[in-house]
Amino acid sequence: MKVRDLDLSNNPVNAEHAELGLPPLENAVTHAGQASAHPVLRYAMWSVVFLLMALTIALATRLFNQPVGHSGGFELIAQALSSREFWTAAAVGLLAQTVDGALGMAYGITSTSFLLASGSSPAVASAAVHIAEVFTTGVSGISHIKLGNVNKSLFLRLLVPGMLGAAGGAWVLSSVDGKAIKPFVAGYLLLMGLYVISKIFRKIKPRREEPKHVGKLGLAGGFLDAVGGGGWGPVVTTTLVGTGNDPRITIGSVNLAEFFLTFISAGVFAVLIGDQSPWTTVAGLVIGGLFAAPFAALLTAKLHTKALLALVGTVIVIVSSFNIYRALV
């Protein structure tokens, strides 16, 4: 569960994050209310609000308006709370949000890696992660608009290519046999784990010119995010920040665009996977994420950022390697 509450002040830890190309740490927002006056961003913000309300109503209607002969909403909740699937997802959500809260990235690749290891198919794992992220990325996007962290041009350049990539990735993942594609998804996550580790050795040189190839980056990031269950942040945010672009504006613009591509991915998955509905897993991811903030703060306070990068990257590499081995034997 990836609700962004970012400390963008010039403290030493965030200076280290900027040097490594990482988003700032989460902290209490102290300069709320600075809403951008640009009509495009206001329209985007109200679109997020409307879509979140519509999705909430749709989910509640589906839960409590079951056909005759089916379990009622409260019975379904009780069944979920007593299922192994729910508590496995809650543990994964707790771990993934702890990682994401401490690093500002890697929620999707962490949660998808562990869901694959627990036996979920690639499509169901990615669907669960994206549906859970719709709410959190929506809140994140609204917050960044209110704080003035979104660049209209960068947001629009990422938006359509990212959505197209996400829709294509969700279609590919849902249309291919899960057993056949699982080694490739695990291989992608293995590479992302190595990429996280590689950030330990990188230093960022600031740049002032407009970023290039943003549309291509958004298309690739959206596709890989849907196929791998995560990766929009590691691919897009770290590439833009890592090439010297302003971290505040990059993070805000990328996070706002992430809501819309996550919404598209979740919608395509919901339609294509049909009876494999991952709602119990989604609920577990959300509930687990709610309790993760104190652990993220503890990790941030106790561990050096490079040590945390090494730890998280190594865990992802090990889990992904295990998933590859299990898929091939």
C-alpha cells in the first residue's frame, strides 16, 4: 500500500537519496494547500477523485449484492479472514510497504515476487497488486497536485504511453499460459533486483534540459509494470531522476501518471482473468500495508540507505531465483 507522504526538505538522508536517484523519504506534509492553478492538473485531480469514488461504489455493490444462493458480504469477509490466502497477502503487503516506505520504491516488484513464491499465477499476482495500488496511487497523485509537485508537460508526456503500455502488458500476461510466462516474469524481477543493488554504486549529476524519450520510457515502464506486477517507479522514476532531472517534480508527475496506468491495468486484469478474482489477496495486501509505516520508519532510522538497497535487492534476487528454479524444474 503505497500512500506517499514525502519529506522534500533538505535533510541529510534525502540528500543521500537524491544522490542515489531515489525518491525522498515519507514524512508529515507541512506545506499542504498549495494547489496548482493549471486547469489540466485540476481536471486530472477531479478525474482521480471521481474514479476512486466509482470504484469504491462498484466494489461495495459487488460485495454486498450477491445473487440469491451466494454468500452475503459479511460471510465473504469472514471467509476471507479465515483463509490462508488473505493472511499470506497481508504478510506480503506488510513487507512490501515496509520496503516502499523506507526506499520510496519497489512495492510492486517486492509484493509480486513473494506472491509468485506463494503459488499465485503471474496474472493473478499482478492483478492483485495493481488493484490494491489503485487507491494508494490515487491518494498519492492528489497529494502531489496539492503540493505543487506535478509538471503538466512531463505528466502528459508519460500519461498516454504509460496507459497503452499498461493495457498491452496486462493483455499479454492474461492471455499467455501462466506456467509458460512465469519464468520470464521471475527473470524480469531478478533483473530489477540487480538494478536496485546497482544503485548503490551510482552517483547522479544534475541536469537542466528537458528529459528526452519520455514517451518511449513511459510505454516501456507501463508494459513492464503490468507484466512484472511492478516496476513503474524503478524504471521511470529512477531513470528520470538518475539522469539528473529534478526529483520533486519527477516524483510528483510520475506518481500522478501511475494512478491512471494502474487503473487501466487493474481494469484489463479484472475483465480478462474472470473467475480468478483476486479480491481476497487484494484485501490482504491493503490490510498488511496499513500496519507497515512504523516498520518503514524503524528501518529508515536504523539502516544506512545503501545497506537497505543491498538488503532489498538481494532478497528480490533470491526470491526471483527461487521462482525461476521452481518454474523450470
